[in-house]
Amino acid sequence: MGNIVLNKNLNEIDKMKSYYSSFLSEKIPPGGVFSAKTPSCSITAYKSGKVLFQGKDGETEASRWGKPESAGAAAVKKASPTHLPPNISTMSVIGSDEVGTGDYFGPITVVAAYARKEDLPLLKELGVQDSKNLKDDKIIMIAKQLVKILPYSLLTLNNEKYNELQKSGMSQGKMKGLLHNQAIGHLLRKISPEVPEAILIDQFAQKEVYYNYLKGQRNIIKERVHFSTKAEGIHLAVAAASMIARYAFVQHFDNLGKKAGFTIPKGAGAQVDIAAARLIKTKGDGCLNEFVKLHFANTEKAMKLANK
């Protein structure tokens, strides 16, 4: 699917709106001027002057109005750490990130997402950034668009499996390493024969430690793999992966809340102790295995609260 970005002034956008008047949609995204959908292309114009053309005839439709903006002009412009390729922010990259590792309730979700260099202006226009900077409702709105645009692989480690692995002696770091490697492998097969210029993992362990986690595994991905902290600010692929992972995490979290019968809190603070204690009182302590990461200190605190 083509994703083309044009830069237009508001007068030109008004002309475009008039041209597509018979295809206009009532749903306009935040900051948008109009949205239109032809049989083979979706057009969205923003107050910033960006006009996005998406669909199999996106390039043809955009050519009616001018030449597309270069990918590099809208890509992340922050300097990359010296151990990374100097132009990585403008490359076609698989980015990988995870969500939920520090939350007592809910699963770990890992996402690898592929952003081609020509997708970067579109991702920037959609507001893709580190999911930690945005509230969940904004993340969900953007992620719903991302899953339609980008090839990605999503893996969810539910609480029962997490607790089983942790009880067997596996560290959370190793679980994350296995999940990242598997998600990247899935995505590489999905986009084959296309090959990304780089693979960037939001670093949670040193490179040597990461590959030590993978010892004994088949299909360990090493070629063109790079690691960096704060990778969401280095390439939009990692930021997109972070947002899709958060979107999936929130969905799972909401489902757990429905099973619990009340809204469960995120994080690992005192409020989750109270919520877990409430679960114990209503469903028994055996239910926790489905809802929480049992080895967190919150479990002992919740048991004490429940027994008061």
C-alpha cells in the first residue's frame, strides 16, 4: 500500500477538499481539515499543510497535486549515538519494544514494527512518538491507524505463562530477550524478500547479555541488529512498536478488569496492593495467577491487606 505525503498551503487544501467533495468522510482526525475516501485511495489533509494519500493508488492520486515530500525531511532529526549507523533515523528499520514489564497486573507485550523510509513522513504526521509521553486514549487512536499501515509482529506473554516461566527460574530479562528475537524473526519472514536496512531494539540489557539470553535458541537474529536506550527517539519504527504494544497491553488490561469485576490500576504502587487484596477477598488467592506477576512484592502486601 502506498503512503504519500504532500506539503500544501491551506488554499490548495481547500481546492482539494472541493475536488473530493463527493468522497468526503465525517470522521476527521485531530488537527485535520478533511478526510476523503475514493474507491482506491484515502486522503487526509491536516492544518499543518500535510496531505496524506494512502492506498493502492496513493501515488497516482498524489501526483495530481504535486511531488511527495522526501522521507528524510520528516524523519527523526535527533543525533544518533555513535555506535549506531549515522543516518539510522532516515533508514528503513525494524524497531522492537515492549510494554508491561513493570506493571503488577497485566501481561508483557512485545512488538516489532517495520517502518520503511518512505513511511516516515506519514508516521510523524500521525503523531508517532514514545508511548510514555502520551495518554492511553491518544495512543490507541494513533495505534489503530498504525496497525493498518505498518507490517508488525505482536507477542503477548500472559500472566499464567509468565508465572510459570519465572517459577522455573527464568528471569524477566531472558523472557524479554526471547520475545524480542521471536517477534523480529516473525516480522522478517512476513516482509520477506524485503530486507530492512537495520533492526533497532530498545535496549533493556547489554548486547552480550541479550545474546546470552538466547543461547540454545534456533534462528537467533544478529545481522544488522542494533541496541540503544531511548530508541523511540532515534527511529520512528521503535516509537510505533511502542505504541502498538501499549495498545495491545491496554486491551488485555481492560479484559482483565472485566474478569475482575472492577477497574484495575496500572503500575506497581500501593493502589495495586489494594486492588489485589480486593481480588483475593472476592475470588480467593488462587485467582492471582491469572491477573498478576506473582513474584512482585505487591503479592505479599496484598495478602496482608486481605487478611486484615
